[in-house]
Amino acid sequence: MNHLHTALWGVLPYLVATVMATGTAWRYRYDRFGFTTRSSQLHEHRLLRIGGPLFHYGLLFVVAGHVIGLLVPEAFTERVHVHEWLYHANALLVGGAAGLATLAGLAVLLHRRLRVPAVRAATSRSDRAVYPVLAAVILAGLAATATTVPPHHYDYRLGVSVWFRSLFVLDPDVAAMSHAPFVYQAHVVLGLALFALWPFSRLVHAFTAPLGYLARPYIVYRSRGARPAVRNSTARR
């Protein structure tokens, strides 16, 4: 273990977390109007209707897979009698399908952003910087998923996951991450770069999900057909 490994796996995650937290707070305080995705649906909707669901729903499954893979220890799945081959087969099939859907959706959205002049004109410099990083993160993640294929697969739950959980107790297991295959290290570094850019790009709209709509009361609208009847009755009087 050298100083580079310590900087990458022991210091950089906390720096990125600080930048993401303070950057998001700053953006919300001084750019409340820009704290959104700046919808471009009015400019083009056909490609958006295809790429948007592919990207967002695929990303939801990718995030769920990362939460399970990184936060759930291997000892827990063994305790609930989930065999190792079943766990990795599920990660390979479901995770791979979700990653491919996310990548396909991103490709459609990027094609739309380059093809439609109005959408291209609305693209900021920060968005142009974040798109290549986002694509690289997804590609590296798919490559890492491919390494789980037996018989010579890498068990990330004994390496990367151990390092990730150690960050929360402020005692990073640098050795666990430094011995991971290069594709996992690249995936993590690219992911950290994405999180550092997150508050300064349109990705910040992920924090503005309208969860209040789930609990809002129903809105009752007056029927249009009732008005002519009232007028007629008034006229008869």
C-alpha cells in the first residue's frame, strides 16, 4: 500500500462527499431556479419518450443493485440461505440488463441532444462535461459486472464492498480496495468524479423528486357540462 492508494481510497471519497454536500447546498441557496432538469420536452418528445424511461428505470435498478451489493454483507445472504451462485447469477443477469438499458437510454438521450438544435442549444457547459463521465461510469460498471462470470470471477463483496462499508465508520480499508481488479478501481474513480460534478450539472434534479405528489389530496374539477344547464335554468326564470 502506497501514498497513491491512501489518497485514492482513504482521502478522496471524503473530499468528494464534502464537495457534493456543500455544492448541493450552495446550488440550492443561490440557484434555486436552476435546481431542476430544465425540461426540453417542448422541443422534442418522440426520442425523449423512448430514452427517458430506459435511462431512468434502468438507473433505478442499477442503484438498487449497488445498494444490495455494497451494503449487504456476504454473511447475511448465507444466513438467509441465498447460495453464492444464485446471488452472482442474479447480479449478472439483472444487473447486466439494467446496465444495458441505462446505457441504451443514455445513448438515445445524447443522440437527441446532438440532433435537435433547440435541445443542443439548451445544453450547458457543465452538462457537456458530465455526459462523458456518466457514459464512462456505466461502461466501466458493465465491464465490472462481466468479471463476475465464473469460474475465475472476482468476489467484490469480499473487497470493494468491505472498503465501501468501512468509509461509514471513518476507518477506510484501503488494502481491500487497492487489491481489487483495475476495472473496479476505474469504476469507483469515475463514480467519484461523477459525484463531484453532480451538484453543478442537471443531475442535481435527482434531489427534487416530487415525492409530495404521492400523498397530496385529490383535486376535484367542476364539470364543463354543468354550466350550460345553469344558464338555461336562469334564462327560463
